[in-house]
Amino acid sequence: WGDALEVLAANGITPYQMKAKDGLSSINGTQFICAVGAEALHRAKHCLNTTLVTCSLILDILFGHMEAFDERVHEIRPHSGQQRVAAAFRALCHSAKYPSEIYELEKH
């Protein structure tokens, strides 16, 4: 490591001299990529939520077993994403052990 000019000179590289609008174009590109990334993240979260609701409905229709989403099972495995998905299923699906938040809202 050293001074940037020294390192460039040692490797036979001349520094780039920025011209008019070079700085602006680099900033605009960065903002665009950041915006595209934020949009992709937003869409991915929406897809995840849609998938959780759809799978919860299918689990309910097919009389699936909620024991698979028991909190104790998922505490053994150190996967935070898996634990969050299991918690989402417990919140969406109604059973005597795990009353659904949706069920509780509709009950009143």
C-alpha cells in the first residue's frame, strides 16, 4: 500500500483526468443501480409475502400439520430465515395451539 499516484506510476498506469460531466454521470449511474436494487428488494419481499399466504392457504386446505412449524423444532436449527418463515406460518394458519392472527381479527 502506498500513495495512489506512486502505485499507479509503479504499474505504468496514468491517472484518469475527469472531464466535464464525468462526475455527474458516475453519480447518476450509482443512483440508478441503487434504485433498481431497492425495487428488486421490494418485489422480492412482496413475492415472499404472497408465497407465505398462498402456502398457508394450501396447508389449511390440505389439512396440513402445524407441528412442523412448532417453535421448538426451529429453535434447534440455527437458521433465522427458517425460523421467521415458520413464525409466519404459525401467524397465518389457525389451530387450537396456534390461533391465527387473521382468525382472531375476523372473530370480532
